[in-house]
Amino acid sequence: MDDVAKENGISKRTLYELFTDKSDLLEQCIGYLHCHLMKYSAKMEEDSQNLLELLFKIHETQSDVIINLKRNFFMELKRYYYPIYKKTVEKFTVYHREKTAEYLRQGQKEGLVIEDINIDLVTKIIIEISNIIEDSEVFPLKEHSRKDLFREVVILYFRGISTLKGIEKIDKYIQINK
């Protein structure tokens, strides 16, 4: 708490007037991060003409630094603040599950994703794929960039559940971004 107060130019007492303890500070910071993520997602959705354009934008924003930072943050959170970690992971998982299912339904309405899929199952698969490609024990950063993994795994997975119209858009994107 000393470092936080010093870094923000306030006294430790002021900090404790705003937050009851370290856990409270951490939970509120995570809440802020969640709100920021929701706003960022909404902006990307707003700026995308369709599901696949959104997917391509997500691909283009993949960064090994950010993924590594996120992974390290969650490892530390799990180690030192397990109850907050568990609550945070559950909250983010629910959010990602809901958004992924929403995106798949949107893709179906746009004629980009095939109709005959089990949205709940495909949503779980996509989330697990995302978890695996972020696992540095399975895919070390020295060997594979997250952007390459996203392209090779997530985009090609989407190709497999896409209509002909969707496949054409994905193939064009892949060709341009070789």
C-alpha cells in the first residue's frame, strides 16, 4: 500500500480512506479493468461491419506483451489472493462465454457462420482454445507469437464453422496478411 500511495502522490491514510484494504483495492482495480474491457469490446464491435471483421481486428491487436502481462497478473493473483482470483476468473469466463455466443449468433444472422452448430458447445471450445494458446507451457513465447497462434488456431477454427461466404472472407484476410 505504501508503493501505491507514493506512486499516486497521496498519503497512505488517504488510500485507506478510499479502500478498506489491499483486497478491496485489488477488487476495485479488477472491476475497473472489467468495465474497460467491456467498453473496448463495444468500441471494436461498433467499428466492425460483421463478425469476421471483428475477429480480424481482435487478431490484429494480439500482443505477446499484453498476453504475458495478463498471464503473469493472474498467476500472482491466484497465488496471493485466491478468492479474488476465483471470483475474477468466473466473472471474466461468464462475460467471454456470453460475448462469444452472441458473436456466433450474429455471424449466423450475417450468413457467415453455419446454422447447424451447437452454440453452447462451440462457445466452450473457442474459450478453451483461447486458454490453450495463452498457455506458455504448451506454446512458449520463444517459439510461437500469440498473433500467429490466434491466426493458425482461432481464425482457422472459425473457417471450419463458416459458410462459403465466411470462408471467402477468411481466405481473403489470410491471403492479405501472410
